[in-house]
Amino acid sequence: MRQIIHCDDRGYCLTTDGTDYSAGCRHFASRADALAHWSSPEYPDPERGQGFVQAIEHGQPITALPDGLSGLSLGGGTLPAGTALPHGLTWLYLRGGTLPAGTALPDGLRVLYLGGGTLPAGTALPDGLRSLYLGGGTLPAGTALPHGLRELHLEGGTLPAGTALPHGLSVLYLGGGTLPAGTALPDGLTWLDLGGGTLPAGTALPDGLTTLHLEGGTLPAGTALPAACIVY
């Protein structure tokens, strides 16, 4: 399990397994390499770099997140049990990480990216969520998609059986992922990208669909294309 030992003012978490260190797009194979990067006189924000250096030298898991965060990227790490997410959070990237059981997602959250990570069972998605990226992950069984969701990107991930797509969903990207059999595409869907995937047999395309990207994917035999739909 990767521990989170620091979170900077942008919401990027520094994680470690005791040997390597990662934060944002940076990954270092050793403690020495990580210290050399963030303590370098060429690092563009010395104060922020010093925060990373102190965290590496201290080496203890965080106990709370900084106040005022609008975004949070866990970087594959796990928050300690009882850690509350800031009320002002608008985007959350798990990137393979996990939230503790019982963690409530803030009402103002607009973008959620699992990135192969998981949500604890029973986690409710906030009504204001607009974009959901599974990134190869999945949602716990029984998770309802919020009515306000506009974009859903499976990216190789899956939805639990029986998940209803909200009527207001306008963009759906499978990315090699699959929809459960019997999933109805909403009437408001205008853009569908299979990304190499396919739809379950018998799935009807909504009349309002205007853009369909196959990208190596296939439609089930007998699928009728809407009149205004352009296929790429």
C-alpha cells in the first residue's frame, strides 16, 4: 500500500511505498533522487519544493488535508481513515488510490477520475457531478449515477449490472470497456465513442445521436443508425 506523506497547495499528493516516491507526473526510484529533485536550486517553486523535502525526511503519513483545496490527486495512495475531503473540492483523481470507508464526496465535486482505483461500498456520487472517468476501474454495486452527469468515460472499466444511465448524459466513451447487458442509452446522448469496444446485443442508438466514433469497435448486427448520425 502506498502511503500519502504530503499534499501540496495544488492538491498533488506525494506517495511512497518506502522505496520510490511519486507526485503528480513525477516518479523517483529512490529517496536520494526525490530529494535531489525537490531541493534543486532550479526547482521553480522553492517553498513548495521544501515542503516535499521535509515530508520525505519526516516520512510519516499525513493526518489532514490542507484547507482551501479545489482539487486532489491521490497518485495511487490511500488517505488515512477519518480524513475528510475539503468542502470546496471540485475535482478528485484517485489514480489507482482508494478512499477510506465512509468518506463522503463533497456536494461541489464536478469531476471524478478513478484511474483504476475504487470507491468504498456505499459511496454516494454527488448530484452536481458532471464528468466521471472510470479509467479501467469500476463502481461498487448499487452505485447510482447522478442525474446531472453529462460525460461518462469507461476507458476499459465497467459499470455494475443494472446501472441506469442518466437522461441528461450527452457524451459516452467506452474506450474498450463494456456496458452491462440491457443498459439503455439515454435519449439525450449526442456523442458516442466505442474506442475499440462494442455495445451489448440489442442496444438501440438514440434518435438524437449525431456523432459515432467506432475506432476499431463494432456495432451489434442489425443496429439502426439515427438519421442525423455521422460515423467516424
